[in-house]
Amino acid sequence: MEPLTVPADDVLAELEQLAVEVALEAGRLVVDERPVDLGVSRTKSTATDVVTVMDQRAQDLLRSRLREARPGDGFLGEEEGGTDRESEITWVVDPIDGTVNYLYAIPSYAVSVAAVVGDPTTPGAWRPVAGAVVNPMTGELFHARLGAGAWLRRGEGEATRLVIGEPPALGHALTGTGFGYDAGRRLWQARVLVDVLPHVRDIRRIGSAALDICAVAAGSLDCYFERGLNSWDMAAAWLVLAESGGLFTGLGETAPDPSMAVGAAPGLHAHLEALVRRAAEAAGSE
Ligand code: LIP
């Protein structure tokens, strides 16, 4: 893998501020322009189409603002593939992470915007260097840049630094996870869950990977695991968790990738990773 070149801190600070600004603007769009009857008409295919339309509109806004500010950077969004870049930065965005929650008006969805170095289309060949995750319904803004800590701002309040706490034992760990859309993937995830659930305090399935991972940094979850995450689901939240002092990896010593992502404080991470690895081995192939 090519050595990853990280920009100087003054550039990272600009990237972090830009991620915050565009994530907040996209968050306002998806809330202000959400049709009031969307949740009611959710049984109709048009409802899902409307969610897709809002996803695309928010992504178009993000691409436009980021390209205006930094024309030489690459762009990779959930709704479209990667673009070429002249700089060392690619913007990896999820315009609405937690789309089913958005459809049902459940206030747990996020706009995730990350600046990454390397190739975000190749697992293990990239890492985030600045980013922001916004829950536009609660006003929670998580943001971080490499080496400068993770921060949480609620509404117009002051930002507080996130420092992950001393974790509980695995058996007392409130554990976040999620499930894919494909039936075969969900059957495999259910098999894994059967072997994990008896060994943790409880499970929470919030419905947004970005918010789950940030919740571990903020202490409202003790740990998290999920199979099936794309780079855009996790890029910004990975940095928030890492900058809070947490660990975010795949199974073994690997980087997080679609096969598995495991996040927790250092004292708990190895225990959860071993439990999830055993459960995944027992669950066999999908
Ligand atoms: C969601 C993820 C979540 C997963 C959901 C869904 P989306 O992303 O953030 O972790 O459990 O099934 O994939 O599709 O709402 O952007």
C-alpha cells in the first residue's frame, strides 16, 4: 500500500471546518425539505423514491460546495462512485446515513462528511484525516481532525472534547450493531447475534452506523460491531472515535472494512473483537 501523506495541521483544520460547514448545510436541507407526509406514505414506493431524491439532493449539495472550495480533491458518495483527484484528499460522504429512520421520521440519522487520504475504494488503503457527523434532528455535531481530538457540539452550545471513558467488562457492555438489507446477510448477522447477545449487557440497533460509532466516542454506547459498512458509512465517525481514544478496526489487526468493523475503548476492544470473530467463524459463510 502506498504510504499515506497527511497534510499539515493548518490544512487539516481547514478541512475539518469545511466538513462541519457543508455537513450542517446538508443537514438543514434534508430536514427543511423533507415532505411532511413522507412517513405517512411510507407504504408507497413513492416514499422510498422521495428518500432517494433527498439523498441525491443532499449529495449534490455536498459535492457542489466541496468542489467549489477545493476543486482538486476527489469525491466519493453513497450515491455515486469515486472521481479523480489532483490533491491527496478525497471527500467521502454519506448524505443520509440511516435512511430508514429518515423515512419513518425517527430522529436518528446523520450527514457524514470525511476528508480521507489514500484510496477509499480499496479496503485498508485509506484513512480519514478530518470529518464531521451531524444529526440534523438533535443538533448534535461530532467533528475531528487527525491529532487534534474529537469534539461534540449540541446546537449553538460550546463544543466539548470527547475522551472515551474506562470501559465496563464485556458482560456489562451496551453494544451497538446493525443489519444489512439483503436477506442472506441478515440471516448471517442473526446467527452472529445469537452468539454475541448472551455475553454483553444488551444490544442497541440505532440504524445509523455513523451515529453508532460516534455514540461509542461519546459514551452512550460502550462498543459497536457491524458487517457490511461502506467507507461512507464509517469514514468520519471512525476519526471521531479514534480521536476520542477509542479503537476502530476490522477483525484481527486489520483496518475496518465491509467484512467487519469493531469499535470500543482499548480495554474492551480486544474482548469484543474476539467474541465477534468467534461468532463470525461459527456463523460460517453467508
Ligand atoms: C445504514 C447503516 C446502518 C445499517 C443500516 C443501513 P443507510 O446505512 O448506517 O449501520 O445497519 O442497515 O445500512 O443505508 O441508512 O445509509
